[in-house]
Amino acid sequence: MEEIWNGLVRALRLIFTFDPEVMQIAWLSIRVAISSTLIASLICVPVGSLIHFNNFRGKRILISIIQTFYSVPTVTVGLFVFILFSNKGPLGGLDIMFTPMVMVIGQVILISPILTGLTITGLSGVDKTIIDTARSMGASNWQTAVAIIKEARFAVMAAVILAFGRAISEVGLAIMVGGNIRGFTRVLTTAISLETSKGDIELSLALGIILIFIALVVNFAMNRIQQRQ
Amino acid sequence: MAFIQTVNLGYKREGRDILKNVNLAVEKGETHALIGPTGAGKTTFLRLIDMLDMPGTGKIFINGVAVSHSEKSRLEIRRRMAFVLQKPVVFNLSVYDNVAYGLKWRGLKKHVIREKVNDILETVELVKYSKRNARTLSGGEMQRVAIARAIATGPEILLLDEPSANLDPVSAAKIEDLISGIIKQNAITVLMSTHDMEQGQRLADRISVLIDGEIVQTGNAREVFTSPKNREVAEFVGMENIIDGEVISNEGNMAAISVYGKTIEAITEHGVDEKVSVCIRPEDVTVSLARLSSSARNVLEGTIIWTAYSGPLCRLEIDCGFPLVSLVTRRSAEEMDLKKGLKVFGTVKAVSIHVIARH
């Protein structure tokens, strides 16, 4: 018990003295997660809209598949990205293995299903009459689509925040393709995993607290958005 | 060719005919009401005119030009119209942005939009809500936003689908006033659907009755309400007494019609032995305790079966061999002490009776 208490005190000290290593790890985590969420949003919101606004054969099946991948294990994505970008892999020539960049790519793949799926769900939640209303007011197909996405903006924003949460909290992928290299690809989750196994509870706790704090901020933002809706 | 003209317009949904060979002509500047029971196809018809759906068969002409299948030309024509849907839906934006949307889509400059929107918000008395999210408004206010949004773009054709159907009486009256003002102030062609016959009568120049996907009758309000073409129209326009009979004589269009053993005289062209239905509006039946010595041709004796008061009126049914519903003022009902079981006389003028063929 005393060990935990001491650990907590030291952890808080690490945070409030802005320990360079802790800050570097936290900052990298946030940077990687924000980058992957932004890139995934730029791809998935339009793709989700395309799926929603077009009727084609197999649409339901496609949506089911996307939804199945919501909970794809991070290590599976890690394995896939590893095979793709390792030296012998088809994209091995890019030589980006064990860099933050490949971590971003991995996270983009990881959160794409959630972002696409929840975009579709958000758009489906928009009253159908709104589409008729927009068209009857003289909106072109494109203008109608933009208006509908605007209507679903809170749902889409919630999807983005949820995706960010999944990106920043995953560990399997970051360890497998990032390699947990100190000062380079070490992020909050991989550092906690390593330090705990090394017995450095204080550092783990400090990083854990930061991670929970980020989760709290994200959750708070999401609640605010849902309240506005 | 009329401003809006449909030729043999047909539409099917899941194999069922929603509209059948609808031919309708609406002149420029006219206010035309489509009346008919729920499910008659009124909304579908308006959706076809606004090109939100494509007709299965037939053609639509707007100002003499046939509506084509190309999305571009349909958008062009649609931008000259406005459609207020039955269920008022607003965008999850401010009242101002809701009204401005259509103008933005047409690429108008910001200051022009501002001027127009503010003008229209004043017309619909929503200036004070300009910045409020439209979703927080009441049903009546939302419908006013919908109407403001529609007229903001200065449409040549205004389509209204049951504009006051889902509203409380006060809001409905307000919406009707607003529409009536718009019709008077703008050189606009209006095609509206309503199941409220009286609203149709108040607002429209001409009325078309749509029953089961077919236009059964078109005419001015008086024609449709006093001379319905068939039993369905008669029922819809409130002819509560529709009694089957047979013409037994007809001299110079003054016919004697045998109805359940009694003879009713009416003005009609139907000849002897023709099967007909006699239509009498309840307000055209005068009730008295003694036989009236008037020029009215039809005096029917019977017993009151029930009475029902509502507001200043009293509705009652007289059994005179067939049921005859009459509408009298509460005052006269009370003066005569009209009640169940009382023997009375129902008097109907021959000219007040409308005769339709029975198939």
C-alpha cells in the first residue's frame, strides 16, 4: 500500500515538474493519435457519406463488415501493418518501420471502421424529410449531401472523438510497429507496459494519470457535444 | 397550355396505383386546391410536380416545357418552385440560416441574402427568433419558418402540402392568414393539398377532388360543394344525406324520385327509371313541428332518433322512412324543444337537392 502511495506522490511530482521524459512521451502520444484521427476523418467521413448517399448491391453487407471491424484487436492490425511495412513486406521499401509515421498509418487503419460506420449511423439518423426539404429548396445533390452532413455534425464529431480515444489508448499496435523506442516511438501506453514490467511503478502511474486525464478531457468534450445535440 | 399541366400522370408504389391518369391544368396566378381523403395521392402528386419523385407514366409541363429526366434541368425548374412539406422540418440551424439556405444554394451575395431574409422574417413575425435554433420552436412557428424559407427564393410556383394539418386551431388559422396574404401580395401560382374542405374553399380559386389516385371533379368551390359528381365526392364534401332512389317521372327537369316509398321532388336531368342518389346537405333541411305552408316541394314527416348539440348548432336525425340528418341552430332547437321521439317535419326545397347517378 505504501509503495502505491509513494508511487502516486512521485508520479504527481513527475507531472507537475514537467519531467522532460514524461512530457515527451505524452506529447508524442497526443501527436500520433491526433494525426491518425485527422487523417482517418478526412478519409472516412467522405467515404461514410458516399456509402450512405448511394444505393448499391451489397450495401447492407458492407456496413455489417465495417461494423464487425469496430472491435478488431489492435494486435491484428499491428500484425497486418507489420507484414506490410517490414523489410520483406510489399511496402518495406518505404523504410518507415518503427517510426511514428507507421504508427499513424496503423492507427488510421485501426480506427477507420469506427469512423466510417459511425458516420453512416449518424447520417442515417438524420430525418429523411430533411433530404426532401433540401432538394425542394433547390439544393443540388452535392449541396444536399453537405447539408445532411451538417445536420449530422454532432454525431460525426462524437465519432471522431471516439476514434481518437481508441487511437490514444491502444497499445498492441504501437508496440508491434512502433517498437517502443525511447525518445522516438515510445508513447504513453507502451511506456506504461514497459515500466510496469520493469517495476518502475511511479513512472507508470504518472503516465497512467496523464492517459486518464486525456480520456477525461475527451469524455468531457463528447458529453458537451451530445448535450448540444 | 396551362402554367402547370399534367397529362395522364401515373405513379405506382410497390405495384399499387397511387395516381392514375391524372390530368390537371393550373393557370398562372391561380390558387388551386387538391382536396381528398388521406391516402388519396395528394402528397404524391405534389412530389411529382416538384420532381422529388419521377412519374411512372405521363408528362408534366411547367410553363409549356416538358419536365425532362436530366437532373440538371430538373434542378433548374425546381429552383423556380417552392414546396412546403406537410411535416414541418427545419435544419438544426438558426431560424435565420434556415431561411437563408435556399438563397445561399442559389449563389446570392451575402448582403442580398441578409436583406431578403430579414424582410421575410418580418412578414412571418419571426424576427425576434432570428438567432434561435429553429429546432426549439413550436410546430406553428416551425411551419412559419418553412413557409418563410419557401417564399424567400421568390418562387413562381408554391406547392403546399396540408399546410396546417398538424397544427392547433390557433396556429392553423395564423398559417392560413399568412398563406392568404402571400397569395394576395405575390403574383404566384399556388397548388395546395388539403383534406380540410373549408380551407380549400377559403383559399382556392378552383378545387380538384382527388379520390383513390384519380381526379374525380374539378371546378370552383361552389360547383364542387353543391354539385358533387358522384357519391364519393358527395360524401367527402359533407353531403350527409345520400339516399338511393329511382326516378319515376321527369317533366322539364322537375323530377319525382321514389325514395323508400316516399316521393322527393328535385331538379335533375336524369330520366325515368334511372337509378339515382339524392344528396341533401343537413343545413338545407328545415325542421318544424307543424307542416309548413311554404313553396318548398318536399315535406317529410318523421320522428327524431337522436340530437347532438355542438356549440351554437344542433344536429339531429329524423326517421322518415329513411334517415335524414338536419342541422338547426341551438336556439331554434331549444325553442321547439326538439328531442328524441318527437314527431317533426323536415322540409327541403327542390333546388337544394342534388341528384347523382347511381352505379
